[in-house]
Amino acid sequence: MKLLFDENLSPKLPNRLSDLFPNSLHVRDVGMEATTDPIVWDYVSQGHSPLRAGRLAIFLAMQNS
């Protein structure tokens, strides 16, 4: 399962959790630092990452099929 880590989480998390969540990214990795939530959600909903990890929870987003 691939995650997109929000900017308030450590950018080291994708690497540290790569055995559990391979191919995960931090918003910095995709040039989205200091980006508003709706834009990040649009990125996720376009199928770039199936889950967004941030704040206190993991939010599900639908991937385009």
C-alpha cells in the first residue's frame, strides 16, 4: 500500500516505513510543500497515491480506475 505523507509529518517516514508501505512519498517529494489540503486531495484522488497519511488519521481517497 502506497501512502502520501502530509507536510506536518517527517519527510523521513517514507524511507523508514518502506518495508511496510513501499513506494510511499512525502508531499515534498512531489513538490507540494505548503500546499493547501484541497490541492493535495485532488492529487490523491487522481490516483497518484491511494492513501494520504496526515495529522492524526489516515484518510481514504478513491483512485481513478
